[in-house]
Amino acid sequence: MFVSVVLDPGGVESANALVTVLAESGFKKVQRACWESVDVTEARLAELKKNIDRVTDYYDTVRLYQFPVEGMFVITELKQKRWKRCRMKGNAQRG
């Protein structure tokens, strides 16, 4: 699956740690605070989330944009040390 990770670190230490985690996970930096990978498996994503959780603190925010996940677009956010997930299913009608 495609995964894009957007970082809003609370400090320099966690910013450096997040960059290390993403680089070691095979993500490529595409913009200042945005990293992407096109070949992420479910197992690799679970490991990435564990590693992100390990190096972040209350003041860091990380958003993961994932597609496809069971045919849906998913946004997962770590904010104030809590993970939240939003799933969106496209149902637009073509005429």
C-alpha cells in the first residue's frame, strides 16, 4: 500500500528520531516534513507505528495517509500520544 507520513515534531530530538525511524523503514523524503513509500505491508506499517510511538512524546503530531486499506483511504494520526483513525470510502457516482 501507499503510505505518506507528515511530521509535526514538538522538538529537535524527536524530529531527528522520527527521521531516523522513517529512513530506516525505507521511506523517502519528498517535502520538508513529508515522507512516502509505495510498498508498505500491513506488518511493516504496524512495526512503523510502534517505532513512531516509541520515539515521540506528548508534543509531537504524526499523520499517516494510507491507500488502499480494505478499499478505503485511511488517515491515522498520533496526537498527544494517542492514535486515532479515520476511514473514508469513495462512493462518488459517475454520470
